[in-house]
Amino acid sequence: MKAQLDAFSGSDPEAAYTFASSSFKARNSLEQFIAIITTNYEFLLNLDSYTVDGCSKQGDFYLFAVSLIDSNGQAYTMEYTLSLIGTSWGVDAASVISSEGDPAYS
């Protein structure tokens, strides 16, 4: 997850895709991933900083709460879902829980 966020902060969605889980990649091509990011999560490509706030286990998945700030100073809270398949960790999903100035955003 941190490596994916670091790739986003470098405006490199292709590199960020490499950190997606194999199950995510089976459902979404690189082109679909880039479309998702540029349409719904463009702030990730302008990421200034992030902090991992916590982690919990839910079944086979690990949920991470992450606070992010983009280059414009806008704050977001996201939830990342990761899984371990074999020996590889991968990002299965991510969603915005809230954003500064729009607490109902999800």
C-alpha cells in the first residue's frame, strides 16, 4: 500500500498498478485502473503526504485507514483493503471515507 501511494505521489499510475492484488488485476486492466484513478481519485496523482492511521483484520482481508493530503492542501481519509495471496500482498480496493470540506463524501 505504501509503495502504491508512493507511486501515485510520483504521478505514476502504471507503477501504482503493479501493487494491486492479483484478484484486482484479474478484474481490471491497466487501462481500466488508470481510468478509475483519473476519474475518481485524481487527487492521488497530486499526493503530498499520507499517514497510515490504523489497521484491522476482517476475514482474509486487512483494512487500513489512511489520511492523505494532496498538493493543494486538501485532506482525505481513505480505507485500503489488502490481501495476502501466497507470499504477495496486494491492494484489493480503496475508497474515500471523507474529504475536507465534504464530510459526506464516500
